[in-house]
Amino acid sequence: MSFLQLDGLAKTYADGTQAVKGIDLVCEEGEFAVLLGPSGCGKTTTLRMVAGLEVPSAGRIVLGGVDIGPWPPRRRDVGFVFQFYALYPHFTVRENLAFPLENMAVAAPECRRRIEEIAARLRVGDLLERYPRELSGGDQQRVALARAMVRRPQLYLMDEPLGTLDADLRLVMRELIREQQLNDGATTLYVTHDQEEAMSLADRIVVMEAGTIRQHGTAAEVYARPASLFVAHFIGSPGMNFAEGQVRDGAFHAGDFVWPLSVQCPTGPVTLGIRPEFVRMADGGALRGEVVLDEYMGACRYVHVQTPCGRWVLRTDAGQRAVLGQVAALQLDPEQVRLFDGQSGERIG
Amino acid sequence: MKTFLQLRGIDKTLGRVRALRGVDLELGDDELLVVLGPTGAGKTTLLRVMAGLERADAGSVHMAGEDVGQWEPAQRDVAFAFQNFALYPDWSVRRNLAFPLRAPGRQLAESEIKRRVDWVAELLRIERLLDRPSVQLSGGEMQRVAIGRCIVRRPRLFLLDEPLTNLDAKLREELRVELALLRRALGIPMVYVTHDGAEALSMADRIAVLSEGCVLQVGAPEIIYRQPNSPLVARQLGQPAINLFRARSQGGHWVVGREGALAPTAVGQGAECTLGVRPEDIEPDGGPSAARVRVVEDAGPTWILLVDWLGVSVHIIADKTRRYDPGQQIWPRVAAERVVSWEASA
């Protein structure tokens, strides 16, 4: 059953800027949905409208079957987590966590029980009597999360909550958020520009660009079958390899690079795309180029090959060192080749 | 390759902090050395000592065989690029790029200045931006221009202090590759400071790991990654970080907990150590003891699993030939030949 539903939700600012251009979105109960896109794509505005911090110009927001559009933020029962911790500096951690519960008039023993439970879950149980300034950035962010979660709202809204943390801590926090969300089964709407974060957290990724939804689906779907060149480029690190060319006589042509197509594809300009892990060097490979860069990544290696179609990246075994200047022939996994319309950028195969 | 830069026994105290403690480092004349370490390790101070912006309290700095310890920054002919690049906002990109060439004491003809600016613009693919005011540039474009301004005068040494840190992930990845390609074209020795393990691994000829002012290990990326000399060094590289276990020698194996025999050892019965196992060196199946999957993350070409195993939380990078679910039981198997061990010190 749909839990959160956005119908034609739009936001146009007084200066005429169309931040969100009428989006439709349905979230199931307990789902973790991530709004992903570059800055200015409308993801944060969307989240703020759901929170009640922005008034939509058009459209409806339905939560648990009720149109909450006219409701003030307090009544919406959502837990909001920002990039910046925003803890009360003169309150201890315990007092910070108690604050939302006191507002709800939760009885003291119950309040105490809930604080200790959530603090233990988010591993801030030892910090309850400290003040925010005495905590590291990571611990402050844990407390901010705990404060959003202690109320057990029906919906979590998170706006780049890992924005300022370093890489190790991001991973830890990511796992903590995911585990906690699975445990309490709360529906979550999460905003980020980081595709890696989106892939790793989401039940469903909603890719936004220029105020509209470009694609939504599981991480695996969006990764394997991107709806457009934009999505294909944005998702994945490194992104997909592309070659611009023409389809004629049942094959893709880009100069000397000819790739026979097993599927029907109309004649005309087409961009061929494939992910780095599905390209390898092999004698007789269809696309030739020169190795220009060999990036050792520890767990794998990225080999960059300059081809007539641009620079391509291969993901290879960490043990397979490539030789700079070497001429390489690239073999593509036929199952994994994607085709995009040369004009619109939409995927056609 | 000849040695270009040589640091010997560098000490530096800033206020009450001993920022650098007896640092020895060498840089070849066509080498990219990455200085890797957490915030506060002394990385920026080290760069400033190289540039001549700080005088060392003790030790020596040699460039191309000459002691430059008393030289001013300008004499050292070093280009320094910071995390936050400061361009003149109202100036065009061309004027910003030409600025270092017009410094007092440089008597370059206008035609030579134009030639150099065009050269650097082509190298960095910013030709189309040359006549725009800097204030109109995107973050990535600004960073390119700032890097261009550093290399336009072809310094003897190029120092980069976390140049990609403030950019978003996608841009960081693109610029990392461009910097690596650029560097091959330039042939100027570089010292590159970062706290990002991926940048260090992918860009460096050699990595120097710095912690609390001390160099802990120096070597090629493969060496630092596969044979780190301490758990501290091991944890600087790799995402997710290396898994660490406490182990005891028992019946010719390093054993974790009661039943986790992870690697053979010849060390006497009862000895203790820390074992390091990289997430990609654990197969989810085929081992003797069970683990429970807690979190499954889609990392594109692979899964990242967080599992409870042998009493600790362990990361596994698993290939995508099958799927995993939270709560599922798996039987991890470690590639024993890839396990690193550090004897417990007193």
C-alpha cells in the first residue's frame, strides 16, 4: 500500500524559478527512498515541501491516506535530519534527546527508556551526560540522528545527513542508518548528491534533474538499465563508457568501431554505453586504443584507454598491471551493451 | 631517476604542538609523492617547510643537491596549490593565468606570456573560458584555472594541498584522472597531500603515511596497501577499511576467538597478534565458521556486506553473482596468503 504519495508536486519561486516541476512519486510503507541528483535538481525543495517547510505551488502530499498539504510542520509527525547537526549547545546529549519527547508529553519513565534504547543503538550511550561541544563531528551527527529517531515518527526526512563527515565515518553512519531503519521499519526519504551513498542505502533511487524525476527504481535497476545518458553518467564511479555513432545495416558504427546489434534498432544517431567492469582487453577486440593511465585502487584497478571514441575506463583485477602506451583492443560483454538515442539521450536498447 | 628534493631530520614545533618529528623524505625528479594522513598529522606543515613558508627548527632541506633551508619561497621556485583556491574574481581567466608570469623580476615578452597561457589552457581544456570573469566559473572550472595558474610558470616543484577535497564526488573523480594525466605531460616533481586513500593509491608513485608528525611508512601504493607495517598504516587505505582481528597462535594457526583459524603461522603456541584482512580477500562461502549478514550495500560492480563474524563486525566485498539479504547466514573464507599479521608489542 502506498504510504507517502506525491501528486503533481511543484514549486515555483516568486522570481519565476521552477525548482520542482510537477513530480509524481509513491513510497511504500517501510521503504527507504533516496532522492539523488546534482545541486539545483529540486531534491531538497521536494523534501522541504514534504516536511512542511516550503509551501507547494501545486500538487498534493498524501501521508498514510491523508492529504497533509494544509498541515503545519509539527502536525506531520516527521523526523527531520539535516547536514548540520543543529543540537542545542546548552543541553546535554540526554536533554537534547529528551526535548522532542517532552514536547509530545511522553511520561518520564517511558521517556528515559526510549532515550537509553536509541542511544545504545546509535552507540552514544556513554555520551548522555556530555555537551555537544565536547563531542566529535561523528558523535554529534549520531546524536542528531538519535534525536530524530527517538520520537519514532512515521516518516524520516534526511537531507545530506553525512555531508560533512570523512569517508570512514560516512560508511559507518551509512550502515548505522540502514540497520536502524530496517529495525524500526520507518519509511525514509533521503536526499543526497552522492551516487555511492544512494546506491548503498536505497530500496529505491529517484534520480532527479532540473526539477523532474528522470528515473526511479532499485539501485540494481538504475545501475544496469539507466533510462537516459544523464542517469548512466551520474550513477556509477567511474561512470559508464560512451561511444557516439550511427546505426545502419543492423550494426553500430563509430569510425572503425563496429558493433553488430542483436536487437532491432532504428537507423540514425545512437550512443553506445557500457560499464567499466564489462569491458576487457582481448585480442581481436572491437575497439582499439592506447593505455594512458593505470589507477591502482587496492581492491581493483582502473585502466584508462584513449580510443577514437574518447577515453574509456576498464575495471580489472588489482594484480593485472597495465603498461602505459600499450595498444589495447577492447572486448565488450554483449549482454551489457546499452544503446541511447543520439538526440534525446533516452535508452533504446 | 635522480633525487630532486631531500628532507633530513625535519623538526617543527608550532605553538605547543610538535607538528613534525624527525621527518626524512626524498622525492625523485619525475616523481609524484603522496603524503597521506588524517587531519592534524602535520601534512600541511610539511608542505610549508618544503615551500619555504615555514623554517624547520632542525634538519635540512635540499633541492637538486643545494641546501635551500635559508632560501625564501620565491627563490625556491615552487608552486603551491591550496584546498581553497583564491582567484581574482573580477579578472578574466586569461588575466588570472598570466598573473604569475607578470610577477616583479620576470621580464617575459607579451607574446611569450600569451603562448604560455594558451599552452596551459589547452592542457587543462579551459580554452573556451579564457575571456570569462572567474566569478562566473563553476567549482570544477575554478579548480582547473587555479591549477593552471600554478603550472603556467613551470616551477621546479609542484606542491598540492588537498586540491580536490571541497569538490563533489563526481567532479573529484574526473579531476583526479585529469591531474594524473596532466602530471605525465608535465614532468615536474610533485608532492600531493591528501587524507583520501583512493586518491593516494591511484595517483602516487610512492606514498608516505604521516601520523602525529612522524613518517610511519614510505613505499609504492601496492606495498603500502598489501604490506602495511602497522594497523594504523593499514587503516589509511581501502574503502571499506581493512578488517582487524585479535588472534592467538594455536596449533600452527593464527586463531580468532575459539574457532577462527585464519592463517598459518610458525610462531610459538599462545603468542598474540593483530591480523589484518582486506574486505576483498574474504569469500562469502566455503569457510568453517558461520557469520550473519547485517547490512547489504550495492556498490555497483560489487556488494559490500557488513557481517557479524568471530565476535566482531566484518566487511566483505562480494561479487554480484548472487544476492544477499540481512539476517542470512554465510560461511566466510579468508585468502590465508593475503592476511597481514602484526605481533602484539608490549
